[in-house]
Amino acid sequence: MTNLTSVPGADVVPAPAAKSAGRKPSTKREVNAFTGLAHIGLVFWALVTAGPLIWVVLASFKTNTEIFLGKPFALPQSFSFQTYVDAWSEAHVGRYFFNSVFVVLLSTAGTMLLGSMAAYVLARYRFFGNRFIYYLFVSGLAFPTFMALGPLFYILKNMGLLGTYTGLILVYIAYSLPFTVFFLAAFFKTLPYEIEEAATVDGASHTRKFFQIMMPMARSGLVSITIFNIVGQWNQYLLPVVVISGPGSDQKLLLTQGIAQISVSAGYHAQWSTLFAALTLSILPMIVVYAIFQRQIQAGLTAGAVK
Amino acid sequence: MRHGKYPFIIGFLVVPVALYCTFVVAAYIQSFQLAMTSWSGFGAIKYIGFENFQKLWNDDLFWKSLRHNLFLLILLPIVTIAIALVFAFLLNVGGSQRGGVTRGVRGSKAYRIIFFFPQLLALAIVAVIFGRVFGPDKSGMLNGLFPDSWSPWLFMADERWAMTCILVVLIWQAIGFYVVLFSAGMGSISSDIYEAAALDGASRFTLFFRITIPLLWGTIQVAWVYLGIAAFDAFAIVNIMTVDRGGPNGATSVLSLMIYRNTFEFSQVGYASAIGVVLFFLTLTFAALTLRVTRRESIEA
């Protein structure tokens, strides 16, 4: 990174001294002005980013009257957590939240297990049909998910999986496989063959080699893509809307669906503070997780785009 | 070495391939097939050839939706990439110069952390938040910030501006991700190159246009494709945030919403599949075009 090279004594870098000595003051002023402008721009965007989120938190403590007064960033007159209690139990944010946690835990685990198995075999074994299966998976990247909504719905219906978490988890896994396989296959290809050969000589079975040698060696890639899948599946909206539908699905909604529904009913009943509390409850865990793992999360989410 | 190879391969592949074929491949194949039918979701399937596509050709809402997708397709990548490049550049080389070594601004890490956060929020939740931010009365954040003497802006309820609001929200969410992505790319550009250019008296603007952008071209290409794909989607945000879902008066309808509504609300699965097929070819054309048009100009770092 360029911004780490503040070597003490860097000032002594010889070359420019003689040539630019004459115009140094003006250059410096230009630089300071530039840095100042840079900070203004950056602070502005930081405010634009954080502003709506801070506003949501503030509004969650306000009464409807206060909300309609304007002055969005004024502090609330009193801090009561009643709106949070309402949001958690009456608007069922708590239930939606744990529904999401449950589904994403299982589906990410399943995606990683099945995805790495497929990727490993496709990356490191030669057999008839290898390329065909690989490209079958990768071609899934080219198709927009919502293109096949109807058929997906009826496939699930015919299998009796509509409105079930089993169905949703299987669908999550299936739609996460293209990218997972694509990414991990590339990753497994880069791992050295020597250790694997040594293990073969020692009589390790293929399955054992995979779980005890290759998986640990691929840890960094697995971590990135796990984070990628957790975030992607946690944020899904379209697939749960299609799968968790029909009678009796009210109890089963995921967080994204649930918040969208609360937003609609808040509009009818003018219970805005409950909506804001619900939003805060769904944002806060993300902030906590992000505060702890921000480096890994940034790396994981951008991993897909950096070749 | 060959001992047990095939049972192992089959054992490892069978479940993922079966799942993928059942829920993804079969669904896509069926949507091509259903595009040729008038299926409503129930009863017998009747093939009608290309009638759905003819109907699409004469459907005003389809053209309107397509225009909205193209609006996003052009503006979302351009604006996001431009702003993200500038911020990434400021973060990496916007700081003071010391003996020819240009450094990032102070606090660049904190900025990056804040900018990136919206990426972690579900688009659905962002849509709910901004539905209120753009609230058409004093309870909306922006109208609340405006002076009391102004009459409230309608934002999403105004046909002329509703699409722009959607664009703004998508940009708001995307920028941080691309700042981090481009920062990583800029970090891997050798500082020697910047130093050498700085010694030659290059200004920051020259550095930006002559060094940073050409060396980042590959990453920018990827960003363009990603943002383009996001522009073809936008379902969550339109479905949740817009007035009347796609309104007012179709002013924010997009293709993904049309597919959803035709499938689940208007019982026109065949017609929805036809839109899906069109969308598929649009996405493919877009990705191929982007890669072709931008290929020549790439420079190896």
C-alpha cells in the first residue's frame, strides 16, 4: 500500500531537491489545499453514508408527533425502549431474525460443504465429463436469478417444498453453487500437489485427503467465500419471497421479508417508531459483526472481483 | 493411485450436481420452454409459438420498464465508478507529499470502514430505510432537513424523479464496495511508479488519469459488469420502495418486477417467462459488449 511508506528520513530522497527548491512553497500550498478538499469530500460522504442510519436510530425513540415535526436529527424527547419491545415481540422482528439465522447457518454450511466437494473434484481430478460439469456450474453465473422465478416456484410446489425451510435452504445452496464452485475450483488448482502425493503414498484415501489435507490448506479461500455466502444469503429477498409463501408462511418469514412487511403495515397504522425500531434491530447485529470482522468481511466480499 | 477414484468422484459430485440441476438448470430450461406457452400456472400447457414476444413488442409497460433498466444500466456504473475512483484515489494518494512519496489521507482506514458498511445491509432493508428518507412529508428525513418554508418534495411520488431516487439509493449502497475494491487495486500498484511520475513533476490529476486509471482498467471492467448486472435486477428496491410497486403510473417499473408480477399476481407464467428470456439475452449482450468494447485499452500492471 502506498500509504504505508512513511520511512523516517524519507525527506532525504535526493532527486527533486535541486530542481524544485525554487517553487516549493507554492507546491506545498497546493498540496495542503488538495488534502483539505480531499477531507471535505470524504467527510461529506461519510456523513451521507452514516446519516440515514443515525436518523433511523434517533427516530426509533421518537413519538409519531415528534417524527412529523421535521428536525430529523434532533434528539428524542425521552428514551423509551417500548418501541423496541413492540418491534421485537408484537411485530415479530425477533422471530424473523432467528428464522434468518437458522436458515443462513444451515444453507451456508451446506453450500460450503457441497461447493467445496464439487470444486475439489472438478479442479484436481481428470475424468470424462469434468469440463462439462464445470461449465454447467459456471454458466449459472450468466443467468439472472429472477428469470426463472415461475418455474422455480412450480418445481418446489410439485415437490411439496413450498413454504418450507428445507425448500428454501436447498434453493439457497443450489443458487450459491455456481459462484462457490467457480471460485473454489480456481483456488484448489493453485494448491501444491506434493503434499497430496505424499499422503497418497502413505495410503490416505481420497476422502481423507480432502478433509484432512486439502480443506485445511484451502482455509483462506474457504473463509473468504464463506463470508461471501453468509452475507449474500442473509441479504436475500427475492428467493424467500418466492419460496416462503402461501398459507401459514407468516410465522416463517425471514428478516428481509419481515421488515418489508412491517414497513407496509406501519404505513397503514402509522406506527413509524416501531418500524424504525425494527430497522435498528436488524441493522445493529450487522454493525456488531462488522466491527469485529471488518477486515475479513471486506476481503471476503471483494474476493470475487479481484482476480 | 487409481484405486477407488471413480466412486469417490461420483460420491462427491452427485449431491451438488443433482441439487443444481433440479433447482437451477431445470428452472432455466423450463423458462425457455414456458416462454412459448400461454400457461397461467394451472391446468394444461398450450404452446403458442412466439405470440408472447409479439405481445411484448406491443406492451407499453414492457418498453417503459426496459427504458428504466437501461437508465440504470448507463448511469449506475458511470456514476458509481467515477465517485468510487475519486474517493479511492483520495484515500490512497490524497495525503501530504513527503520527499516525493505521496501518501493516503489521514484516517483513510476509518473512512473505508464507514463507506463499506451499506454493502452489508440487505437491499430490502436499504429500500425500507430510504422509503422513509424520501418520505413525501415532514416525517421523511430529507423533507425534514429542508427549511419549513419549502413545500415538501414528493420524491418517489413524483413520476419525473422516482427513477432518480432509485438510482441514488443504488449508488449510495454500492459506492463503499467499489472504493474498497479500487483501493485494493491501487494498493497493488507499485509506489515506485507514482514516485517516478511525481519526480517528473506530474500533478495529482495527471497521476490519476495517466497512471491510476489505466493500471486499474481490469478492475474497472469487472466493476462495470457487476454494476450492470445489479442494474438489470433492482427488484427488491422497486418492489419495496416505490409507490404502488412500480408506480406512480409505471414510472419505476423494471423488468424484474414485471416478471414477478406476471408470475405471481397476474397468472401469466408464460408471458413472464418470455420477459425472462428477453432479459437473459440482454444481460448476455451487455456482458459480452462490455468485455469487448473495453478490452483493447487494458494495460498490464
